[in-house]
Amino acid sequence: MALTKFNRFAYLAKTEVERQQVEIFNAATRGGIVLRGGGTNQGDYNDEIYYAKISGVVRRRNAASSGTVVAKDITQLTATSVKVASAAGPFNIDPGLWSWIQRAPSEAGAMIGQQMAVGSLQDKVTAAIKSYCAATLVQTAVVYDYSATGTLGLNQLVVAAGKFGDRAGDIICWVMHSKVYHDILGAAVTNSNNLFSFGDVNVVQDGFGRPMIITDATDLVYTDGGTRYRTLGLTAGAIMCEENNDYIENVETANGDENIKRTFQAEWSFNLGLKGYQWDKTNGGASPADAALATGTNWDKIATDNKDLAGVLIKSQ
């Protein structure tokens, strides 16, 4: 009975806490990074087929003339997300310890479940940022390099959004390191709207109403003649992380030691996809490690127009 209670508490704590925070996160970031559940992605990848944009779909005609017109082909694109495997534990939960301190095993389950919920959300955001940076850095047309000039201010955010030209308004949120955020504050950008905070991920708002997701994710920092930073400008649905409803947990009890040993372990997966890109099945492979997600050539551009990509990237001091 104790094992069943522990499993139940661990599972409920993880799923309930994570579900609540995901809903708040998605709303606060206006859907730049979409975290969602309910996925039933089978196998290593998920392919979504859609029609490519037709260049020059409307043309001018001469009503007073005749002649042959070259037909345009209708083509399809494949957006491929990749399944990323995650796990927690094993954790030691020796029964003798809980009996010794007169605490119920369910208490450990609730504690571990809540910490897994925090860790799982942070893991998805970290993987999302890692993949976005890798894919976008290859597309130099949507990269604004300010790293040789100085730190970021509001003006640089405007210039970076301008990489999308007449669709600059499609940039709906920013993802930045806390150092960059404080640089912007130092440049007299007034902000007092705290929208979301969970673990080490915080969301506030800039002067134009765009949320700023503040996280010290490792991929937002790099070295190039000194410490440099990456800031991401995302469009709606730029990054998708979808849970696959494959959460499994196990409690194992073993004899043969001075004290009875008991461990808890869990595993699950989520699919990760980027707007305007597809995961390269040949180069990137299945069940990718972080190094594969962080390799730009593993994310192939499929959008015909740069304005249909996931967004822009800024390099700064």
C-alpha cells in the first residue's frame, strides 16, 4: 500500500503542478513558446504536411492580348518534430528512513513530484532555447549582430524586429538572459508587470507590450572575444513542446544490504518542433541528446520566406 500511495502522490504532484504552470506560461508568453500536453506522437518523429507558399500567386494580365502563361506548381512541405526523451531519478527513498523519522512515504512522493514538475518545465524551455538558437544562427538574414557595439537597449529590440520588415509586428515576445534584461532596464525602459515566475524562468513585459522571458539558460551565453549574449525574438507558435502522455514511474525495493533499499525512477518524452524548420532525420537522428539539438545543421529550413520562420536572434555584449 505504501508503494501505491507513493507512486500516486508523485504522479499527481508532477502532472497537476506542471499542468497549471504550463497554462500560465503559455498565456504569459502569448504563445511564443507553446507547451502542451495530450500528444500521441508515435515513433521517433512527427511529420506534418502543409502547402508551400506560392510565389506570385496573383499576376497582372493583359486584357487586350493573348499568349501562353507558365503554370506554377503546387508543392508541399514537411514540418518534422523530434521526440526528446527525459527522465528523473533514481532517487533513494529507503523505507527505514521514513519509518525512523515517522513520516509517510506519500510525503516523499509529493515532494519529488513537485520538483519534477519544476524541472520538467525548465527542461522543456532549455531544450526549446537550445534548438531555436542552433537553427536561427544558421539563417544570417534573421540575425542581428550587435556584439561588437555594446549592450542592448530598447532601440536594438526595434532594429532586430525590423529583420521581419513589414511583418515586424509578428515578433510577439523576447527571450533573454537576466544580464541583458537589466541592461535594458538601465537604458530607462520602464517595466513593472511581472506576468509569470516558476523556478528560474520569469516573464515580464517590455515597453511595447511584448513579454520578455527572462532565464539564464546556458545557450543564451557564448564566448567570442569576451562574454556575449543571445536574445531571441519569437513569433506566435515559434517553438512547440508537446508532452506524449507516456509518463512511467517505478518504485523498486531490494534486499541484500544492511538496510532495505528502495528507489524511485520516472521517464517521459515530449516532441520538439520549430516553426519554419524540420528536424533532419538523417543528420540529427532519433532520441537526440542536447548536443544534437544544439547543432544547426540538424534543423533544416523549409519556409520559403524568412518572415515565416520562428523569429529573429540578437547578439550583444
